[in-house]
Amino acid sequence: MSTRTRRGIATTALTVAATLAVAGFPASAAQPPAKPAVVAAPPAFGRLGPLIGLVVERLRVSDDVAAAKFGTTSPIDDPGREQQVLDQVRARATALGLDPDAAAAFFRDQITASKVVQRGRFARWTAHPDQAPTTRPDLGPIRTRLDRLTADLLDRLKATVDLRSERVPCTVQLAVAAGSAVVLERLDALHRRALGTAVHSVCGG
């Protein structure tokens, strides 16, 4: 994605955020993270809204992944698990008629974005132990939810394949969806940064 395109997306996203703030949806300032919580896919505007809503939901699940791993020997980087997810994505994408390489690139971004959240949480909790989670979620149910999100995300990639193949309309719709999700979901700085990573390949990378 070119620098000019990135600037255009950022400008459009800021415009959307400002519009929503005027309409009564103020963006929240970055706040110390509370106990991680998984929420339903947030609202997001535009034709890519449902896709970006699922992306944000997956980022929220990353909070629970971090809580499950923090203070254990479970590493943030898990190449075996990551490869397993990408192999499953390629197989499911092929069955759906999607380009398996493009689908794998999108999910590689989701994995990278999840690690952005996990590292951010680890750093915060290490520096502020009083904010660390007091209970440790089970990774089994979390991975089951991630598997469900993988299927849902692939369905949304399939539903938006025509739009995403057109660079300019796609980047505009991506800016609208991401900008509205940031405000409506009140994403903090960590999750905003992760979202930027997660959407890198939506319009072809």
C-alpha cells in the first residue's frame, strides 16, 4: 500500500471519527487496561463494516489470550499454532473459491495484530502488576472462539471479494469502517495500533 494511499485512509478515518464525535460518539482517550473482556463484534459503518467488526472482535479476544499466557511458560510467538491456523485458512479459502495466498496474508496480519495486543498487555502488566489479571482464562475455549472467528472472517472475505478487488473504493470503505469502529468501540491506543496492522491486507496489501 503506497504512502499516499495510507495518508488518504488516515485522513478519511479522522474525518469519520470527527463526524461521530460531533454526533455524540466521543472517542475515548487511552486508559489503563481493565480486566480483559470479550465483547460482541462492534458496530462499524460502510460495506466493510461487518468484516472490520469481526477483526476488532478478534483483537478483543487477544486480550484474553494475553491473560491466559501471562505469568506462564506459554510464549506469545507460537509458530506451530500459527502454521496450523494458516494451513486451515488456505484449505477453507480454496473451498470457498478464495485466493488461498491472499487469505493467508490477511490472517497472517490478524496473527501479527494479536501479538501486538499481547505484547502490549504483557508490558503493561509487568510495569503495573496491580493491573494484571487475577484469574487465568483457559486457552482451550479461547481457541475455539478464534476458530469460529476464522470461519466468520473467511465468509466476510468471500462476501466482499468484488469490493476488495477495486483499490480506491476498497480503501475508502476501509477508512470508513475502521474509523467508525475506532470511535464506536472506543479503542485505546494499543488496539488502534493493532487494528492498523490487522487491516493491512484488506485491500490487497
